[in-house]
Amino acid sequence: MALVCALSVLSVPGPAGAVPLAGPPAAPPAAPDDPEPRSRNLQEVRAELDDLYHDAAVATDAYNAAEEEAKKQSDQIVKLANRIQQLQDKRDKLKDRAGAAARAQYRSGGVPPQAQLVLSDDPQEFLDGAQRVRQGQHATTTLVEELTTTQDDLQLYAKDAGLYWKELDEHREKQAKRKKTIESKIKAAEKLEKKLEKEERERLLQMEQDAAVQAQTAWLDTGILDEIKGKASARGAKAVAFATQQIGKPYVWGAEGPSSYDCSGLTSQAWAAAGRGIPRTSQEQWRQLPRIKVRDMRPGDLIIYHADASHVGMYIGKGAIVHAPRPGRDVTVAGAGSMPILGVVRPDK
């Protein structure tokens, strides 16, 4: 009905302008309240907003990927630091043992064990001493080798830690750049929306909703819903329950809950709550998770949207998804076909 009304308004002709008495006819200037030019302007504004928010979504996905990589680098550095500490403790103990051996030799007057054996008059003492000398020589050799290996390992782990630190810094630089990109796109979109009058903002929202309804209707008209009969798995049902409980919470880029989410933050946390860890970003979810046909999907599956996999929602059944749409919107239920579908992935296949 809203769409019919909107089309009716758009069809109303604007007031005619006066024709001059002389010279060629002049085109009538558009009246300030002429709905036709305003409609065209709002369409352009809507297209510009869609582009800005899409670019922000792409940058958010890249930011989240860099964030995940930075976390991995940090975890690896912590592991390396722990290993280096263990090796340093081991090295210190080996040095203490080596020092103890040197002190023992000093206490014996500095005479080598072999010389002490030669000076012995007791054959049995000589034989027992020879055995101890061999054991001592073997222990000393092993000690030196172990100390050398430990020193080498320390250098290797320290080098690895340095490389991970370098990569971590690089990822942090990328994060900072992408953060600026995201914030600039969102700021530009918000600035554009603020220039609109209240009535225009309401009409813009109505246009957005009408476009979603049209896309969903066209998707349903294909008869696809008659083919989708899959039932949620146990984990899928848990994921759906978690995701739907977040309805009403705001979209915030880079957020993973509990008070706000971005699109892939919602889906990844929902599946984490169901006991299944999945990639953090929509693009990695599309790349790594098993793909299925749309007609075979079931509640809990993830629908990936747009050609660049820049958005994701969770299918909850009956042709609907729950998703975090974009900045300025809350987690909500929408038609599964309200956006261009790239494909479907199943986390628990």
C-alpha cells in the first residue's frame, strides 16, 4: 500500500509555469514542493548512501580480518615469550651445573682426573676411578652440547618473536588506516543524511523498505520457499536462539557483542554460543565454510550477500534472516531475499 501511495504521489503533475509574451518558450522552474525532482534527488541520495555504507562494510570486513590476524600474532608472541623464558631458565641451570663442575675441579687442586688416577697405587681404585672419569667426560660433553643447543634455540625463538612483532606492527598499521576509512565513510553518510529534512529522511527510509519488500517479493515469487524445507540442527537451533535474542541491539562496526554487533560479529558469536567456532568476517565465512544450495538451507545457515561477500545474515526459517544491517540500524529480522544473495554456507556441515 505504501508503495502504491508513493507511486500515486509521484504521478501528480507539478504546476505549470507562465509562458512569456515574447521569445522562445521557457521551461517552467521546478516548484520547491515539486515531488518529482525531490524523488529523483532522494534516489540519488539513497544510491550515494548505499555506496558509502557498502564501502564502510568492506573496510570493516578488512579491519576485522586484520584484527583477527593481530590477535593471532599476539598469541604467538606470548607463546614464544613463554618458551624463551623456559629456555633462559634451562640455560641458567646448565650454567650452574657447569660452574659446579669447574669449582669441583678447583677444589681437587686443579689436577686432571686422569693424572689423579695415574698417581693411584690401588688397582681397584684405578678401575673405579677410570669408570667415573668416563662418566664425567660424557656428562661434560652432554652438558656442553645441551648448553649450545639451548643457546641456539634461544636465538631462533628470539628471531621468530622479532618477526611476529614486525608483522603485528604491520597489521596494526593496516587496522589504523582501515579504521580511518570506515569512520570517514560513516561520517560522510551521516553528514549527508543530516542535510535532509525530517520528512525526507522518513521518505528515504520508506524507499529503503519498499526496495527490500520488492526484492523479497521477487525472490518469493520464484517459488523457492516451497523447496526450502530443512530443519535446524541442534547447534543451528542454538545459534538461531542466540542471534534472535540480540534483536534491537545497535550495529557498531567491529563489534562482537554483547551490547552491539556488526554483521559478521553477530553470526560468529551466535555460532560460538552454539559451540562452533567460525571465521570472524563474512568474506572468510564465505571462503572457508562449506557451501550449500539455497534450496537446501536450514535455520542456522548463513546467507552471504553481494558479489564481494561484504554482508552476512543468519537464516531463521520461513524466508527470513536475522542480521545487523549497517550503522544507524539495529539487529533486526529481514527477508532472506531482500538483498542480492551470493550463496549460503553451513557452519556445522
